[in-house]
Amino acid sequence: MALSVNQRALRLAKEMEARTEELKIKVAEAPCGAKILDCGVGAPGSLEAGVYVARICTGDLAEISLGNMDYDGLSLPAINVSTDYPAVETMGCQLADWEINVGGYYALGSGPARALAPDRRLPRGVALREAEYRARGLSIRRPREIYEEINYWDSSDAAVIVLESSALPPNEALTHVAEKCGVKPANLYAVVTPTSSVAGSTQIAARVVEVGVHKLGLLGLNFDSFVFGSGQAPIPPPHPKLEAAMGRVNDAIRFAGLTFYLVKGKGDGELDSLTRKVPSCNTENYGKLFLEAFKEAGRKFYSIELTFFSPAVATLSSAETGATFSSGKVNPVMLKRALGP
């Protein structure tokens, strides 16, 4: 595929830069020349800014829109996502598997910049359990293996990274990212969205399709099997406390995230079996809230059991036969419990 996800995201980043007042964001230039788009640290940010960030995370390869949904009397904004490039959009761009830990600064990195740095390591928490995961039959791909499987390699002199962090990145972290991507620091855009911000809550909810693709990948489905993907998830109100905010956004997908995938190259029986294994309600830790799992993992995000991250509902349809299988359920009770008082 000749499309450059970084060049597509760069256009969006520049649009945001030109609309700072409307989007309620701030722009700063680091000493190294990199641009920082503050979408919730020192700026309030906005729902629309969150949509922009979500589009950047996907390399602008997804259609994203907002609406409202009712969950047994609880009305919440909801985000709709659809893509004709599910493998590149989710695993090639959106997956937050770049652990940035430089000079005391920590962030979860995602977005198209990942495609320029395929030789990154697995997040430490995942790497420590890699042998265990493989022994259980789960498919773990290192970053380069993902790009080999989806056959996508970006070529761009600019990079755009999304950082989930409550602090703006120091110069050292920005130069580190630029070096890994093989671009000049002045050609780097860093979009920062704290999980406890409106924009952060929005862009994480927009990961609903990615969550299902990743889960199916763990179960052994090749990423190049995906033809189309769509989904919807509620956007929970942000919480000022980081851990509570993380709990809300992740549980929103686990208890109310809907996904659909058109898949090629698999028999109907295999699709039926895979579908049943995807939803959160069919996992051992279903009754557990994210905060509980986070604390059990020593408050280390990447140490949480990988199969924990699952959509509430998964529907898979065969591109060859049209056979369609669905499993899972929306659980308003658990969603309300996740939002708390």
C-alpha cells in the first residue's frame, strides 16, 4: 500500500495547529524543533480535539463520528469507527505498544510514528510474560513482525506520535522518538492526551475496533485476514484521577464496545469458534473492573493480562460464504459500576 500514514496524520496535525482556539488546545515548540500539541495537560482540550487525535492515531484511515447511546437509562456520547484498512489502521498505527520511558518521562505511545520505528522492543510487561503467553497458545508479535505480517512499511520524512501522558514530553524524549523514527526532530509532531482529559477519553474509546483486532490476533488470526472493521463504544466522562480515568475508558469498551469484522480465508467453523473467544464476557476475569486488574498488575499497564482487553460484542462475517457469527453482550450494570459514583 502506497499510502503514507504519517503524511496523512501530518495534515491533520497541521489542521489542529491552525485551529487551536476552536479545539481548545495549545501548541508549543520544543528546543529540538519538534511541535507539541497539548490536548489536555495545560489546555482543556475538547471532544472534537479527541476526534482529531483518534483520526491521527489511525493514520486517517478510518471514518469516525459521534453520537449518543442509551445504556439502560444512562445516556452517554458514543464514538463510531469504520475502516477499509483494518490491519494497517489498528495494528500498523493505533496500537499503543510503544513504551516511552526516557529521562524520567513515561508515556504510552501510539499512532503512525510506530510504522517508522519497527525495531522497537515489546513493552517490558509483555516481554516478561512472552514465554508464558506463547506457552498458552497466544500469538505474540514483536513490532517488526506486525509490519511483516500486514506487509506495510511507511516512508516519510515526518513522524506523528500520540502520547498518553499527564505531562508534556521533555526535549530528550522527543529527540529519542525522532531518532527511532529516522526523522529530524523538527519534523516530529507529538500529540499529548492525558487519559483524564476529554480528548483522551474520546481517542481511547475510538480504539474499540483495534481492541477486537488485537484480541483476534492473540487467538491466532492473521492480521491480513481482515477486510473491513467497524465498531462503537461509549465515551465515558473523564475523571480527574488518572487511575479512575483509565478504568472508565477501558471498561467502557469491555462492557459496551461493539465490533464487526469482515474476514477472508477462514472456514465458517473456525470463524464461529474464534468469535466465541473474543468478547469480554467469555474471559476468566469478566467480573473484574480494570482498576482491580491494574492494581493486581502492580499498577503497570503492560503487565495486565493481554486477554483482559476485549470488546463486549464481536461479530465476524466470512468474505467468502457470507456466514456471520456473533458473541457477547452489552452489560449496562457493569458499565455503570465502572463509572462509579
